[in-house]
Amino acid sequence: MDAAVLLWDRGALEAECDRAATVRAGVEAYLGRSVFDDEGSLLVRVRLSRVASNGGARVVANVTQETSDGRAWGEREVVGDSSCASLDEPLTLVVALLVDAPAPATEPEPTEATPPPPEPPALPPPAQKEPPVEAWGPIETAPSLEHVKAPGHVVLLALGLLSMGVLPSPAGGVGMLASLKPRGFWGLSVEGGAWLPQRMALSSGSLETSLLMLSGGICPLQGFGDGAWWSACGSLGVARLHARSREVLEAKTHSDWFALPGASARGGWLVGHGVLVSAGLEALFPVSADSYVYRTPEGQKQLAFAPNGLMLTAELGVGLLLD
């Protein structure tokens, strides 16, 4: 087969839509041979555009082919979702079919006028044959646009936290979030956080508290497109609440470990190539957190504080989105 040239035109779309190298590699892997060359006799043109639809903007690729002498044939249209990466697999199939099919033969020019041949006797109609590849219509790559799988990605975030409900008063902290979204599956996340120590005054001393947390989650709703990222997750974690009393009778140090189920919603915006800024809200439900009491100099027990059954955390994050 003659070599082909892939001409890629992303128009006004973003730089990530320059995916010619990905499609070239996919076609050659699909056909099992070298296909493309800068001096090929077959030209395959791919023009990208974004069109509006009821489900949001979608990327459309128009594919045409022509020979080096200017003969053109076989136009195809492939529709993806909002990201150009969604066109990789269907475009690989379409381009592979085009370059693997022979170009239509040219009709020879008549050299001289000849009398028409006598009409042959009527024959029964020939059996219907499957049309050649170049006669096919537009290739449907999916039964429904809504069934196109969102591309996978990884998100890494450094978080600033502000929480209330477990510690005696609202507390600031820092955290880390790693989230993996495989293609065609729910997202998975791991999160850790540490809150700054707090000191509260007692009648004759003070109580110092701090909190650490680690959790894992599963995210049925997670994806990104048009520069935005979103995630809704359920999680289950474990937390350690550490308390130490000072200058009271029977001063003690105590650590309480408890389960921490919860749910979260996050959203973010790409502000540069792969740079993500996010905001989110998380609701956690401490299980079996103890109340904290102390003894006054007179020997009476007093309640220092009792963790709430609901912990709310607002967060701001910055990190990377890798697709």
C-alpha cells in the first residue's frame, strides 16, 4: 500500500486538540504496519470544530481523503464529547479504514468515437453485493452520544481546611487529596488532614487538643471538561483526637480513635496547563468520640467539651490535573 499523509487542523480549539501523533500511532498499531510518511501519495485531512448541543458543546471531526493529483472522495464525520481526547479511538478506526482501502480507479478518457454496441439480451438481476469500503456512508462509532465514556484522569491537590464540630472551636488545618478516575469506572480518592492544635481555658488550667484524619473514598460522579473539574464522593476514614490537660487535678493525656464516615462535593477550574484550583465542602460524622471532663481544685468534675456528631469542613485547594 502507498504511504499516507495525515493533515490535522484543530482550527480555533485549544492546544490539547493537537492529537495527530496519537491517531497516527493508533492507526499503525491497528493495521500492524507503517502507514504514514511526509511524502505519501494519499492525503487524509482531519478538521476539528466544536458545536453546541442539548448536552453541551461537543467536538466534531470531519475526515476527507484525496490523492496527490487532487482527486477527493470518502468524507466522514465523527462526533465526540466536550474533550478532544474522546475522538482518539473512533478517529483511529475511521482513518485506518480510509488508508487501508484502495483509491477509486480513474475512468479512461475515450480515444475515438465508436458506435454503441448492440443491446445484450435481458439477464436476471445480479445478486446484491456488499458495497466497497469507499462507498460506505458516515461511520457511526457509538449508538448514542451519551454513551461515550469520559476520559480518565488523576488529580493531586494541596488543601487548606477550616472545620467545626469535633474540636472545641472552629480550627484551621492543611490536607492532601489524591483522586484517580479510570476510564469507564467511578473515581477513587485518598485524603489526609491535620488541624492546628487548640488551647481552651479551664477554671484552673487549660486543655490542648489536636486532630488528625485519614480516609478513602469512592466517587460515583467525577469528570472534567471545558476547563472545569467536579467530584462527588462518599468516604470512610479514621481520626485521632488528642487531648492534654494542664494545671488541673489529675492532669492527663488522652488519644481517642474513632471512625469517620462522610460525603463531599468539590469543583475546580483549570487556570493553566494542568494547574487546578478547587473548592469543596465535606460533611463527616464522628462515631463514638468521647466527652472530655476535668476536676476542679475542689474535686468536682466539669465538662471541658464534647465533640459534635457532625463535622463540617470547607476547603480550598491547588494542584495538578493529569489526563
